[in-house]
Amino acid sequence: MPGATDKDAFLKVFDQLKTELIGDFQDLPGLSDSLKEQLTTYYTECLETTVPGGKMTRGLTVVKGIEVLKGRALTDEEFFDAAVLGWQVEWLQAFFLVADDVMDGSITRRGAPCWYKHPHVTQDNAINDALFLEVLIYKSLRRHFRKSPAYVQLLELFIDTTFQTEVGQHIDTNGTPYADGKRAPLDLSRFTLDRYQGCVRYKTCYYSFYISCALALAYCGYSPESDLYTKADAVTMRLGEYFQIQDDVLDAFAPPEVLGKIGTDIEDAKCSWLVCKALELVTPEQKEVLVAHYGKHDPEGVEKVKALYRELGLEKIYEDYEEEQKTACDELIASIQPESFQ
């Protein structure tokens, strides 16, 4: 029977979901066959380009979570249900990333041009496509779980997670606010670890970690009042912060072929862990490097900021933090009962 390590079986469920959703175009009244063909061709490419292609960790975690909670191998029907839920998390990720790449002006994603950078897509289509990807989540949930006792709880998890992530996106986008239609002058006083942690919690932790665990609990019949949700929240918030700090460090120091994209946090004046930590450590003279170069699309200036990060020893500070987080996560996980749920 397929399980959480069977990526091929998981991908077959994507193919079925894609076929179902693309097939819905044929049922739209008042559209000519040529328009239906246009929609079918365009959105087949859109889904194949934006939804699979990553590590699929979020989706496969749902399958693994249900396996753990059931305490046995899943039946074919249970695996299919788990995979459908897992793919909805991957769809949510695709929706966020398509929109995020437009907002950030990113160039590549997963080692290929961002969706909006495809010549026949552009920003105009990509914004609509992000909205389209979002609504497909609810079409698939309705198609496959409308009769499930967990249906409303599953819907609410996606609604809440989308809301939380969009709050985080706002905090992230407005690290440097806008005024009169353009960025206000850089205000480094806004880049604090307190602000950073709020951004990470809402932009990353809920959709990258918590929802996968919560969907497994909901599917297996655990009431929203179960303390397992609270314990999952505690672990996933800490994991999410660790994941995002790692991502920030990689954005600055990993080569594009390793990162899978061209890092632009410095140019985009992002409230990243590196700049927040640097501002805690800099001398007045070192701070002038950030004032002069942070948030500017100037390759030489970007390298000066990275050189400052190295001078401050931020990579070593990150390595120490990484060990602390691993220990803390292990302790939280060890506190979960029964032990089989860990």
C-alpha cells in the first residue's frame, strides 16, 4: 500500500486532481469550444508549472501525520484522502509563491523563471492565476470531502491559514512602508527581532508547518479542543522560525544553483533575521554600511552588506542558534503523549 514515502503515488493523485479541475472548464455554460480549449491549454501549463516541482514536504507531511495517528499503514482510500489534503497544502503554497514572486519582483523559482516571467503570462495574468490557484483548493475540498464529518473543520483550517499568511505577507512587504505611491526612505529602526518573529509566525509557520499537522488531526477525528493542536502549534512555530532563519541565511550566502532562486532580500529591504541581528551588533560606523546600501539594487552595495554580515560573524551565530533550536524542538516533541504521536 502507498505511504508517505511513496512520491510516485502522491504525484498520481496530483494528476487526478488536475484532470478533474481542468475538466470543469467543459461544464462552463456560454463558452465556445475554442475558449474552453484556450483555458484548458493555459491552465494545464499553469498547474503543472506552479504546483508540483518542489520537495512536496508540506503535502507528504499530511500523509505521514495520518499514518502516525492511525498507527498503521493506510488503506488505498485513506491514502487517497490524505494525498488530496496534502495537495491542497501544495496548492496553497503555489498560490502564495506566484503572488509573492510578483510582489518581490523575483527572477527565478525552483531553478526556473518565475511563473509571471514566462513571456505569455506576465504580471497581469499571474495575479489572476494566483487567485485561481487559491479557489481550486476549495473546489477540490468540496468535491472530495463534502460528505466528511471533518469538512467544515478542514475548510476552516485553510481559511484561517490563508488569513494568517496574508497578515504575515503584509508585515513582510511593509518592513519599509510605502508613501505617495513609492517606498518611504529606509527606516532601519523598524527592523527588530520582535517584528521579525511576528512576520515569520504568520507568513511561514502556519502554512509551512502547522496546517499539515492540523489537517491530519482533523481528518482523524480529533476535536479542535484537543491539546494535540496546542502541542503541534508549539512545535511548528519553533520549527517555522528555524526554517525561515535558515532561508534568510541561504538567501544571502547560498549560490543560486543551491538556493533554487536568486536571493534578493537585501535589495528588497526585507526584514530578515540577518539585518535584525546585525543591527543589534553593529558599531555606528558599521551601521552606516546598512544605511548606505540596504534596500538598493546595486550589486556592489549588496556585496558590502554581505561582507558586513561576515565581519559580524552572523554565520557562526546562526550555527549556534541552529543547535539550540534542535534541542528545544526535541524537548517539545518528547513531551507529546502518547509517544507514538511524536
